[in-house]
Amino acid sequence: MLNNYKQIKILNINEFAVYSKKRNCYSKIADFINASNSTNKKICIIYGLLGSGKTILLQQAAQEITAKGFKCLYLVCSDEYENIKTYRKNNSKYILESDELFTILDYADKENYDYICIDEITLTKYFLESTFNAIVYYCTKKWKLKFIITGSYSYSFTLLANNLLEIDDTRLTDIAELIPTSHIPFTEYTYLLGKESDDYIRFGGTLLENSPYLDSSTTNEYINEAVIKNILRSINETENFDKYALTLWYPEEDIALIIQQCLNNVSQNFLSDILKANGILNIFKQNRICTEIRKDDVELIQKALENIGLVLSIPQSSSHEKSIQILSHPGMLYYYTTTQLNLLINNENDVKLQQLGIKDKDTFVKGINNQIKSEIAKIFSL
């Protein structure tokens, strides 16, 4: 029998709630479960931003696995960085979560388990160096065990896929099926939550019961946790083996500012196109934050936002036009653009607004708001 561990929790799959509705990407998880043991794909990685349904997908997979008669162990990782702080404060001995995992996997191997499901594995310290190595070892050396894992610090998986970490010359894509969850189309949103198009436009992007895009406080809280902390924590994990890790060269506060600037710029460009269609040109001042971060590294941060599925490139109807970038969460896009619109109008004096042809602020803002909704609906094909 397994002992109770301090960091990793072992849950009883039979106690999980039954969710009859599944995300579209679940079919790929089912394919992984049903695949022959001879396949090289021994790891299924469900990754995406906070609130995109990863845990429920994992629980549904575990239920299907046990229903098919396979032995499955379900583990949940805790935030090891927070655990270490607590242990240091209490002057108590700390055992690394990866060491606990090795012990559990030894047990699973001896007891002939078929599958290991691990929720929020990127919360573990040394995930890229140690925890993931343990998984690769057991699925490449033992061959019997197959893994389905999730992680909200999803940029870590991009770093793995980009070969910043290599294990026995094995590439991540050789042994793993990667399933992104960050973008939730309207059809899935309304199917899973029973909500309408206006809710999707204003609040969509996650499957959380309460949308994070209700106001500035909840939006900033979500962005800090799901985006900024995601990228920073993932880069932190590479410091021991990548001398070019951004967190070794720049203050985290500067990197966070650049992330915010990138999000602002994407939504500002979206709003600028709508204003141009109304004859209002060049109203935005260049949004540039003064930091010491090099242009190449700013581009790396911009690419990270694409890698985690938050920034999408949408092709234009004409082959001569460049693709446009938008935020994959309509609720975040709507929040940013409407906030920028209100700031823009309120910061301009009445004379300047008259020169721009804006006679009544409220009427203008209401009209642009409706156009923002219409453009979001068009982009997301509502």
C-alpha cells in the first residue's frame, strides 16, 4: 500500500464526479488510451491556460481507463515552491516532490499499473530537470507504463518541445502526444456551459464558473496567474541548464511589463482597425515601456504568448493582406479593447473629440462597443 505523501496526493478515481459532456479535444485523449502498447507515444500531455478544463479532461480519461479494465493511478501535485517556503519557515525537513514521485512510480511498476494520471505536474520544482525525467525514464525504459499529465504552467512544455532539454537524445514529440486546451471555440463554450453568444464575446475564454473578465481586478488577477506567472515560472525552471534564460538576465518585473505591453498592443491594434474604419486615424500614441530588454528577447516573449495559445494569428481574406494577431480569449480581448476605448475618449478634451468628428462621447462609445462585439463575433465565427 502507498503511504500518505506530503506533497503528492493520490485520489480515488471512483469518487470523481461524472461529466457526460466532453471537450472536442477529448477524442485525441481517447485515441491515446485506445492505441496499441507498441506505439512510441507513451505520454499524453494536456496543457493550456488556467480554467481551460484540463483537470476534468484528466478525470474523464481516468474514468475511461478504469472502465476498460486497466489499472490506473491518479496523482495530484501541489505548488512545491509554496511548500518549500512553508517548510523553511517551520524549520522542518523537506523531501523533494520528484523523490516522492519516484517512490510512487516504483510502486506502480511493481504492482503492474497500466496508466498514471498526474494533474498539475508543472507545479513541481525542478519539473524540467527532474520530475519529467522520471516520467520519461518509466515510459521509455519500463515500456509498460503510460502517462497522461496536465500542467497550467504550459510554457514549460514548449521549452521541452523546443529541445531545451533532451533526455537520451529523445525528443518530446517522439514520445508524447500534445493536446492544447487554451482556445475554447464558441460551439464548445455554449455546449459545455449553456451560455449564449453575448456571454462568450464579453466573458469567454475559460470554462470557470465565474469568468475572470468581469472587471479589472479579476482580469489582472487571472493574467498574473495564468499568463505572467506561467511564463516566468517556466523560464525559471531552465536557469540551471540554459545560460540564456531570460530570468538570469532581466528582472522579472521587466519581463512582466513586456508581457503586459504585448497584450495591450495586440488589443490596441484590434481597436485601431475598428477606429480607422470610422475615419479616426493615428489616435493611439506608441505604447512603449522603457526596459533594458533587447529587441530579440522581446520577440521571444511575444512568441511565448503564441506558444501558450493566448495570441492567435488570423489569416485575412485577401492573400495580399498580412494575418492579424488577436487574443484567443474573447473575454480578454473585449475587456482590453473596451477599457482602452474608454481611457482614450475620457483622456481627450472636447475640442480634440470635435475635431475627430465625435460629437457625443456616450453615443460614440456605445457604437464602437457594438462594432467591437461584431468584429469579435466575426473572428470567432459566431
